[in-house]
Amino acid sequence: MKYKEVNPGKHLQNKVHNFWELKGEVKSYGWERIFPDGCPGLIINLGDRCLTDNGATRMEHGKTYAVGAMTSFKETFIDENTHLIGVCFKPSAFASFFTYASLSEIKNQTVQFDQNLSFDRDYFFNGNYTDYLNQFFNDKVCRKSIRLRTIVDAVQTSKGLLTIDELSKQNGISTRQLERLFKDFIGLTPKEYSNIIRIQQALALISSNNNHKALLDIAFECGYYDHSHLTNAIKRYTGYLPSEL
């Protein structure tokens, strides 16, 4: 398969991680595994019907789908007729473009998006679709400030090691309010999001382990009790053992 990512326009870069495109090839045939990153997204299917969410959801041609934040890996079936274009939002940025009751309602799910808010399929076949996406989101962006962004930054800076109580005290907000903000604007609880940031750090250290650190040392560095604790977390989030990554 062919996969590429494109940076959004500069005015969107604090809200959108990237635009991405995935195309199947003749040799493409099988399930592609995706790891959780704590970010919601949108996908338009420009190819044939596509199975995702481990086979539980069918994405139809020309339809736009909202993808909720994930707490575990999921798989999408890719073949030569697969053609998907997506948008990966930064945590809490979805509400800068759309009003949604609570993103927790679509956690771990892919659901068809409101047709009135969806992408226009025809624009993806007329010239540079990134120009269309940049204009689409520039037209929708609102200026409201979401307090959660600074809290998300704190979670990321600490690599997921701050406790919920510490986050609450540092930001002058109750743990109950914090839970509500995370569920509404990210779709995850603060603990779920912190755990994802923590496992991402561990996976990054494992994949770039130039100094050949022991798994136990990586576990301690990322806040796990021991190598078994880390191994179980990796298995839960990726479906793989550390030796299989």
C-alpha cells in the first residue's frame, strides 16, 4: 500500500496534526493494524467499501466518517481498491470545527458523519485536495479558547507521568471537571489519555533503542512497575509483545 502524510496550512497547525492518504496496491491484501494515539479524526472513503474497527464497521464509498479516540489497537482491511483520505486532529481540537455532544460517545468507534458537515467527494478529484481541506477547515474554525489545551500540553510534556490530582491542582480545576472536559473534547478520561501518552513514549524508546537499554530500564523510565507491567501494556495497546514490534 502507499501511505503519505501532508502538513496542514500554517493557520491550522495548532489544531490539525496532518492530512493523510492511503491507497491500496495490487499486492495489498490484508488487515492493517493501527495503534491508539489519543486523537480523533475524519476519513472519507474514495475507494470501494472498506472494513474497519476489526471488521465491525463498513465505510461506504463517498461517505465521511468520524473516528473516535482509541484505547486499544484496531485493524482496517486493505486491498487494491482501498483509497482513504483522512484528517488527524490534535487532542481537544475537534471542537474548534464542529459541535459534538461528547466525543466519549464515539470512543473506539468509526461512525458516519453528518452529511451537511461532511467533505464534498468531488473536490478530491479536482486538483490538489490539500488546498480543499485547508479551505474547508479554515472556513469552519472558531476562535473559542478551550482550557483543556494547556492541560493536554502538560500531560504530553510529562510524558503521561502526572497524576490526575497533580493535573487538577496545577490547573486550578476539580478532578470531576477535568474528567468531563476530557470526555467531551477528547473522548477519553484523563487516565486513559495519560496512559496512551505513556505507552507512546515507551514504544518510541523501544524502536529507537540505540543504547540497547534493557526493557526494565525503559519500564522504569516510563513509569511502569517492572518489565512485566510494560509488556502487558504493550500487548493491550498494540496486540504485540515487545519482541514482535
